[in-house]
Amino acid sequence: KIEDLGSLCTIGLRLQNNLGYRIDSLVPTFSAYKPGGLHFESVSKGFSSIKPTRTLYREIQFHGIGCSELDYVLVHDADQCNMGQIDKYNNEKGECLCKIFVEPSELIDIRK
């Protein structure tokens, strides 16, 4: 879902758990970029308690910019996660993020 309200861009996200274990907590950061690689705003959104094969829907909002003004959205960080044997006490930088596969969208350019 993409909702462009002029100075507010709302993007719907669905996280599907294709892992063989429950995702207890995952908090990636989403950064909005304007053309030319100009960073506009970053927001974090938490996903929790997702059993294998299940999905969880969340929405993020970028204030002060319309969706049509965005060049792309970057998914990054997510270093504090709790899933399977990975938790905040025993994970390597980028280990949580590597579990996220960003599916291409015809609505908006979102990448990792």
C-alpha cells in the first residue's frame, strides 16, 4: 500500500516469516531518499511475535514529503533482533538484516 497525501507518504509493509523459527523481535530502519541520494528522513518500525509461515503488516510514514518525491527507501540496521538463536547478546552486526529479503515492488523502489 502506498498513500500519497502531498506532504505525507504512508507505505504499507508486510513481513513474512520464511524462517524455521519464530521472530520474537525485529526492528529495521527505513530511510527515505530524494533524487540525487539526498537523505530525507529515517523511521524505525518493530515487528514481533511472527510464527513461521505467518505475516505481519505495518505502516511507516514519512512526514513533509509525498511518495512521488521519493527516489527510494532503504532498509537497514535491524541490529537488535531476537529470533531463533540470535538475540541482542549474541549477534554480529548485520546478522539480523541478512535475514530480511526485500521483495521488489511496482509501487515504490525499496531496497536493502
